[in-house]
Amino acid sequence: MQMKLPFLKSKKDSPSQDNELITIPEHVAIIMDGNGRWAKKRGLPRVAGHKEGMDVVKRTVDTAVKYNIKILTLFAFSSENWKRPKPEVEYLLKLPKEFLHTYLPDLIKNNVRIETIGDFDSLPEHTKEAVQYAKDKTKDNNGLLLNFALNYGSRNEIIRAIKLISKDIDDSKLSLDQLDESLISKYLYTQGLTDPDLLIRTSGEQRLSNFLLWQLAYTEFWFTDVLWPDFNEKIFVEALLDYQRRSRRYGGI
């Protein structure tokens, strides 16, 4: 996709390749990390960081819409997050309802469609009800796809795909000869989606944390020391500018 969009600088800055967005990634995935550390630095409980991070999600969605990104996948709650203290887990699983109660009208206005990946059925009823309501209300929108990874773990996703494929082979719906990368992708939660072009992780950590292991095979990675509650449009655009400077060869020359 070729677009020319100005980087947000002062009017005195002259346009150049360095401050114009020309190549926009179609699919951006973000590991939103650092809420707890942000709160600790301020002497606040961890949940205060999660609350602040929720508001940053909306601003990040606005930026994605502004720059015509097609898919934004956010790692909201991992299958490993259940190991955290129970009060924190309960708070995290209330955030989708709070977020959607506050921001769903704006998301609808901006033509955003909401989807999820992960083990949706194992989430609490109040979380599922809020998210399903948002999915239903936005299902006909054709702008940005806002894709929340909820109760998601990539290894579990791959195991689930293997089991589904095995069952279809046993039921004679598939044969081993049909098994290839394209077929496996059809059994993942991300079926029908393009793989991420760009992965952003905040907080300075440089690992994938069991996120989209299959789908990130040729994704460009961008790490920042900024904690998620401090993430903003300027930093997002820095990542987009860095992405367009890279040459994606997919194993070729």
C-alpha cells in the first residue's frame, strides 16, 4: 500500500523521506507491556496502570484509523495471565466491559470492527457478554479491524489447530497430502487475516511471550523502552517510519 501522510512535526519542518509516511503496514500487532511498572514508579497499585493503559488503547486505535492501518491486533490478556494475583486478574477481565462501555460509540462512529482471537469460551460471562455485544454492533463495519487477543496463547493455538486437523483427517475430510502452511493457517484463530507486517512491544522487553508465534515468522519487530501507558501517537509513528525504512526480503535477496 502506498500512501503519503505527514509525520506530526512543527510547521517549520520541511517534508522529506524521513518525516513522511509512504509505506503503511496493513497489519500491526502490539504487545502492550509495562502497565504494572508504570504504576509502581508512581506509587500506585498495578490496577491503576491497567486503567491508564485502557485509555491508551483508544488513542492507539485512533492513530491506526488516522493512518489507514487495516488490522490492529492487541495482546490484551494472555493464557498465562491467569497466574497473576486473583484481584488483578478479575480487574483485567472487567476492563473490556469498561473500555467498550466508554468507547464503543466512538468506535462505531469511526467504522471500526471488533473481533477477538483466543479461547473466548473460557472467559467470564460478563467479559464475553460485553465483547460479544461489541462484535455484534460492529460486525457490518468495514474500516479498521480491532482484533483483541483475549485468553490467548500461541502454543495453545497451535495445539488446538493440530487437534482439529487430526480430527478432520480421522473423519476423512482431509488427507495428509493436503497438509501445508496454508492449510495450517486456516485452522488458527487468525484464519482469514493477513500475518502482521509490524510487531510493536513496549516496556523494553524483547521477547514474544507466546504471542502469534506462527504468524510472526516474517514480521518486522520494533521495541521501545516506553511503558504502555506512555505510548502515544508520536511513538507509534516512529515505529511506522522505522518500518518503512526496512527491506522485507522474506528469505530472498
